[in-house]
Amino acid sequence: MAVVPERRLALLGGGFSTDDDGLLDDWVLDQVPVPRPRVCFVPTASGDAPAYIEKFLGAFRSRSCEAGVLQLFRRELDDQALRTFLLSQDVIYVGGGNTANLLAVWRAHGVDRLLREAFDRGTLLCGISAGANCWAEGSHTDSFGPLTHLSDGLGLLSGSVCPHYDSEPGRRSSYQAAVANRALPAGWAVDDGVGALFTDGLPADFVTRTPRACLYRVEPGENGGVKEQAMKCRLIVAPQQPTSRA
């Protein structure tokens, strides 16, 4: 009987683009049980910003992995080569930017279908900000300027996602209002510094690089309110360097 791969994705509240310690990126790589995982960065939400790409390559080329980039605004691969490239990856890491534009461009190039196929084959999908929003059924976003709800996404994770829950003014109250009035389904609110892994749609591991940061489950409550539950997150720290003796 063929073994069905686990379908896994991770929501990131940080990583190479925001943190100096690399803890969340190392945590992502630790989820892939191969010596040198192939990691593809997808910077579509930023319009394939060159500085963002260089920052990714600078962070991951020094790690034990094979780093690559998929650019769609300067696309060079035909449809077959694009499929082959994406399905060969162990990790697909989606960057931040504009969630609505990200989804539109992916659909124009058929990347949304390829990501579903990669997901079903066991590729770990992850991302920060827009790169976390995109996996759910809906999300909380500033894609249109003011903070609002977006009832769109790939639907690989049930419910909704809100990034930057603790760091951007208005995020918490606006997301809670969207969940309370059913504009968005119940979902996950991600503080900066948190990583949340889901396997086959179920919570598998919640981590944080700072003691204060947390992941929250936000659901509609009674009388038009919401229920917010802080999830227990495991603190990850940098490995201690051995001390030298005089």
C-alpha cells in the first residue's frame, strides 16, 4: 500500500526578512528530514523585489540547503519546467507583500494549482505575512490600503489567518471584528516571532522566538463578541556555543 505523504504548512511571524537570529528559518528547515533540503523562495507578493530576493539568498545560501527563487514578474520557465521546478522542492517559502495581488498573479500563471499539487505530495509550504495569509480560506490584510478582511485564499488551511497581530496598530481589533460579524471564519492570529505548523490540517507544533509572542485561536463568541484563546508555544533559542578554556 502506498504511503500517503503528510500535508504540512507553517505560518511564520518572522524569519530572514525581519529577524537577525534566524531561529524561525532554522525551525522550518528542521521540519524536513533530508540532509540538504531544496528551499524555493516565492516573492510574488512584493512584485519580485530584488532586495527581498537577495536577502533570502544571503540568509539561506549559508545554511545546509539548496536555495532557489521563483520569479513570476520576470518568468523564464515554461509551464512544464515550472511544474517540474516547484514539485522538486522540499520547502516553498512565500514572502510578504500584497495578499490580493499574490493570489491573482498565482492564478494567472497556474501556480495556485501547482502549490496544491506540491502540498499533496508532501512539500512543506510556509510563509510570512501575505505568505501566511494565502494558505487559508480568508485573511486579514492591508492589500487594499486600510485593514480589512479578504474572503479569498487557497483554502489549504481551514478558517482564516491574521498576521502581525501584536505589532501593527488596529490589527487585533479589526480582525476580531471581522470574526465576530462572520466576515471571516474563525482562525489563527499570529504575533511577530511565532511559528505555527499544521499537519493534515491539525495543529502540530507552535513555537516562539520571544517569550512574549503568542499564537491565538480567535472564534465568534456570544452576543456579537469573540473568544480569543492563547495557544501554548514552545520557546526556541539559539544553540549555545562551546566556551573555550584558557
